[in-house]
Amino acid sequence: MGMNNEDFEEAISFNLSNILGYNSNDIVVKNILIRNAVVIQYLLFDFGKVQAFKKSPFSRFMYIAEGKAEVVINNNSTFLQKGDSILIPGYTESSIEANQPFKMLCVTVKND
């Protein structure tokens, strides 16, 4: 692990779908890149897990790599399946819920 608590090395290829397995009743987070203004993470949600995000100056890009997820932004639900993406604007209430297990790439970017 590097200075930034990253799980992967730069300039070396890796296959996220082969690396990670689900943990029972848990959310697994792998840090790909952590910098001042951006964080790239790969997350695995087991069935029934929920991650709530407070209002913050961060926008989030989420890409569903496997399974299905429910994203709630300002009390509006959107259902995503493999291959779907969504942008969550900064300064909004949001959460992501696992109605079944899913894997997700999340890029968090600090707004100016």
C-alpha cells in the first residue's frame, strides 16, 4: 500500500472483476486512487447494505459493474443495473442501497 492508502500500484494493470469477492453482510472498499480533489474507489455491497452520503462539496460518478443498485438523490430513487452510471451532484442528500449484491466504481470529485 502506498502513502495514500491505495490498494493498487500506478502504471501496473489490474482487473477489478477478478480481484474482489463479496463479504457477507458487508461493504468492501478498495481504494484505487486518492488525491486532494479526487478519490477513485471500487465498492462491493452485499444484499441489504446501505451507504448514506451527507451533503458535501463532492460530486460522485457511479458505475455499476455487476448486479443492481438503488440510488436515492434528494428522496428520488433511481434503479441501476450492470453498465448503468449516474452523477450525484454535490451538496445533495444521497444514498446507495443493495437490493441485491452489486459492484460499483465510484469517482468522487471535490467541486471548486
